Amino acid sequence: MTEDISEDIKKEIFRLICIPGIEIEQIPEIVNKDYNTQLDYEKVMEILSNEYLKHDLDYGRRLCCRF
């Protein structure tokens, strides 16, 4: 399902997630307005979870908390 999402939209989602004060629920509204898409909350969460699993982002936290 995330294959039909362009790389530009994914980059915009990642950029928005890093901005303090923007909630995850607001991201689909912002992206839909800027890119004229039909993105919903579930797709955003799927993209974020796929990226989390692909890069094993929990590994850095485990290393950091080990000491």
C-alpha cells in the first residue's frame, strides 16, 4: 500500500514528524493540502512503522540505554 506514495511525500512526512508542535494526526491534513493526495492517518502510521522496522531505529536506543 505504501508503494503508491512518492518519495517526495515520504520526505515531507519525515520532515513534518520532526517539527515540534505538529501532531501525527495533523500530518495527513497538511500533506493532502500541499500535494493534493488522499493520505489518511493509517497510511502515515504504516509509512512510519515500515521505516522504523527497515532501519531498526530501536537499536540505537538499546545501545544508548545500555550504559
